[in-house]
Amino acid sequence: MDRSLKLWVFSKNMDRWYKNLLRDHFEENRQLALVSGPRQCGKTTAAQQLDPSTHYLTWDNPEQREWILAGHQALAHRFGLDQLGQKPLVILDEVQKYPDWKNWLKGFFDVWGSHCRILATGSARLDHFSRGGDSMMGRYLSYRMHPLSVGEIVAPHRTATDLLLPPREISDPDWKALWEFGMFPEPFLRRDRRFFTRWSRLRLDQTVREDLRDLTRATEISRVELLAELLRARAAQSLTFSDLARGVRSSVESVQRWVDHLEALHLVFLVRPWFRNISKALTKEPKVYLRDGSTISDPGARFENMVACHLLKAVQGWEDAGLGSFALHYLRDTEKREVDFLVVRDDTPWFLVEAKTSDTRPTDTLRHFQKATGAPHAFQVVRDLPYVDIDPFTRNDPVAVPARTLLSQLP
């Protein structure tokens, strides 16, 4: 078996934490599952692993598109839902590309939801495509899927109810591949520079030039492409929308709308400041991060982006698993003191994270903001420190923590 085929087989059988999350969903809930996430993050593979009796169809396939357009009854008959038998899993891939997808899905669930389990996926944030009232209210639970992370690589079988796991060591080759090729499954597994270069360019082109057409006018696409390049150059930096507007020669309102579109397509995400109980806190400027930071050249910005992706995946995963309300913020005041991240749990500061490539001395700013927020934990997460098999959440003072240790505990 040649190397490419081995990698394909391995990727198809690669365990993901999300498989456990979705399996729990169908065991415990009657609602359909809506799974959104970036292109190529593994949504379809994880969904198809749930059940060997899966019925799969995608809007991107012209023949299967006709099956959908033929109506609920015809599709149900094709899948045998009108016959006595077990409840199969029906996967509807890239559902948001159907203009009337919410009403179609609502009707299918209302009539046939008791005879099958339904999982719908989209490579864009599905809530962004809502128009008018939420006709799906009470009929679904949503899940936000992310690419790989340290925690998922070392503990793919963790249960959906695990908040934090004891630390587990990631291998040197896997850590190096995560750093060099990013968190998306295929380039991480391939570990080939030429493939990675082509894959990254193609993924960006498909997302901006194909998916963006569903969100904005054709005359705006070139400016949104320029905006995407400006945001990539500003990864791990705060944004001023007026500066971006000048850069693309458009209005602030248009730029804000386009950034929202790029967030919906999972190209970037914004982290906003936390200002409660913070004297002289800045309250407006968000920081921008890339969902795929593997092409960021500056090591410090690249590592901060890597940590941001891990933390975003964790807070959204905890929320989707029903473990509470979580949010990701950063801290900055008018005296230019800043901490990269604050994780908030049930509206209360939980832990702070300052990302450093090599500096192992916790900063005075980290101490200051831990005292100001009352967060129980403050971590200076260091890329170059070797793994340590100690749970950092046993410490309440500011402490330098190996990135390999802390990130392995997150989903």
C-alpha cells in the first residue's frame, strides 16, 4: 500500500473527540444535529464514522441535489424511511448552499425525524444564514467543529463530559507537525511541504471565491479578498476598523460587515476585550486571529494564534457539550498592559493565558490582571518548555507552563 493510500485510510479511521460528542447527542436527544466548521476540518469523516448504515448526500453533488429537490417523501422512500426497520443516520452535507435549507430541513424533520437520525453539516456558520424568524427552533442542537488540537491528538477517546483531562504527552513528531503544518487533519497527516503549500492556497481560494458568493455581492468580492489579506497580515493584533476601511477604500460599516462574513466562513475569528472590574480597560478594539495560522511567519504571532485556536476550540466545545457558558477574551488597559487571553466560565474569570515562545518568567502584567479579575489561575504558556506531567490547575499563583502540558488538557 503506497504512502498516500495509507494516509487516506488512516484519516478515514482517525478517532475524533467530535465522534463521541455526536454519538452522545443521538443517544440523549431527539433533535437533529447541526455541525458547522471550516472547510477540511473533518466534519464529513467524523459524521460518517458514527453509523455503518449512514445515508449520505451533499448539495455539491448534482444527482443528490435532485434527490433533495424531489421532496421529502421521495427522499424518505429512497432511504427506506417509509419501511419498518432501524433508524438510520441521514447526513446532509453543505446544507447551507440550498437557499431554502431551513424550511426544507424543518419539514423533513417534522415528518421523518421520528424514523431516522438527522445530521446536517455546513462549512460556514449556519446561524449566519438565518433569514427572518428561527423556523428551526426546538428542532436542533448545534455543534461547532474545529481542526485537530494537542488534546484531541493525545486523547481522542475522551468523553463529551470531560472538562479538563490530566496532562498527556504529545510525541515530538506530532508536535513538530502541528507547528509546521497546522491543525487541519490532512496536511498534519501528510507532513509534506509541497502538498501543504498547494493545499493552503486551494483552501483559501475555495473559501473566498466560492463560499463568499453566498454572502456578499459579486462587485464586493475583490475588496473582501483584499480585506482577507490585510487581516492575515494583522494576525494576533488589535483591529481598528477605520484603518481597515482606508486600506480597502470602503466604509467602516462595509468593513465590519465583511469581517463578519469572513468570521462566518471560518477564515478568521475575533477576540474581544474583557473590561469588567478592570480599571481604565479598553473596551472596543478586538484582536483578530486566523483559523489556520500555519502560514504566519512571525514565530511569536504564530504561537499566539496557535494558542488562540486551542482556546476557542475548548470554550466552544465545552459549551456545545452542555458544560456551562464559556467565553474567550483578552485584557488591555490604557497603560498598555495586556494579557493575551482570559477564559471566562459562567460569566466569571477562570484562567488567564499569556503566550510566549521562550520567556519563562511570569510577567508582572499577568500578576496584575490576575489580581484585578480574581481569576483562580494565571498561566504563562511557553512553547519551548519541555512537557511536564503536572496539572497546572493545581496552582493558583502565576506560573510558567509548557504549552505541551496545558494544551493537552483541553478538548
